[in-house]
Amino acid sequence: MQDPPRKLLAIESATDWLSVALLEGEESVCLHQVGGSRQHAAALLPAIEHVLTSAHTTLDQLEAIAVSAGPGSFTSLRIGLATAKGLLFGRDLPAIGISTLEAMALRALESRTGAPRHEVVALLDARRGEWYAGGWAFDSGAGAIPRLSLGEGLYGPAQLAQDLRGPVVLVSPERAGWREVFDAAGLRIQAVVEGDAARPRADWVGRLAQRRLDRGEGGAAQSLTARYLRRAQAEAQRLGGPVERGEVARVDPPSR
């Protein structure tokens, strides 16, 4: 007899848009989104309660917890990770951190039914003329894990144009004026997915988490770390060094 699908809670808090989803296998049972602000500290626990109540599920019925690990807003990522660790405290559940960019790319790859399988590059504006970026492609059909084709890091448009052979599908929640920056840099763009259709979302974090858990990935709460890709400005000043492209900062679990 086939085992019932894994019941997983997914949290996405990397950007201004917060979302929480409950999945059974890869089916989204309930998705709740809170947008337009970064009041994540006040909104996240009520959002989790709303999702669990709507799905007639309790914390004790969960079988795994997934959380977006970034890149994204430093404060927002810390809130999501700390909340996930708090929910995991005292519970013997697998935990898994998922790349925000990879979940965005998966959504675009699997939403482009019948479209050519061009490389998908997910982008989040890192300000100062730089972008958090990573590229993925599919070597097989739906249900697979995307293959990393461009390492996640901090890129300028000119560097991306140099590193990518193209044509590529660009994915970004930005709404206006951003594509022209990459056109001007000489990047070969096959298509663009932008705005709401590209926003990081908890249900896609959850789908990717389910696939990775099926492969034996994941661990205890202490394994959850943030993928900042850039040190916070205050940390860079404290350490007295530049922020390196591709650098990953670690969030240590809280002491108990």
C-alpha cells in the first residue's frame, strides 16, 4: 500500500510578500499570502495559524517544515528561519531550507507548459546596481529537480551578460524598467516572467522541498541556514572588508 503524501508546512519570507502554505505531497492544500509590507514579525504566526486552521491540521500532524533560505531581506529571512526553528523545537521533524531563487525558477519552468526549455534565470533586486541571481534548467520532465546552470551569487547586469550564453528566460517580481537594464548590457533574452507571476511563493518552496526530502535531503532545525549572498552593510563595516560576490553568511541556531 502506498504511503499517504507527506504533510509539509512551507514558509516564504524573503521579500515584502510573506506567504505560508500547507502541502500534501506536491498538492497545495492552503496558501495564504500577506503582501506589500515587511511586517513579517507580526504577520507570520497568524498566517501559519490561518493556514493550519483552514486545512484542519495541527502542528502535531505535520511531517516536515520547509522555509525559504534566501537570498532576500536580511531581517525577513531571519524571521522566517527563527519561526521555523521555533515550530520545530521539541518535534522530531525533518527541516529543509530552500533557495528563494530556485523556487522562483521552478515555478517558471513548470508554468511554461509546451514552451521551449530555455535556461531560467531568477532575479531579485539587491540594490546598488546589483542583483541576486541564479540559473536553472530541466534535463527531464515535470517532477524533477532543476539543474543549476548558473551559480547563485551577486551579479551586475554586465557580468550576467558575460556569464550567460543565452537566450534565457528572466524571472523577477520587479514590475517596470528592469528588463531594459539587461537589454542594455547585451543579455540575450528569450522571454520575461515578471510581477505577480514571478513572486516567491510558499507553495513552490514546498514543492521543491518535497522533492528534495524524497532524495534524503533535509535535517534537524540546526541545519537551517540563510543564503544571504551579501553581508549586511553593518556587518561589512564591522569586519572591515568588502562584500564578495557569491558569499554565503550563516545564521546560527539560537542557544537553548
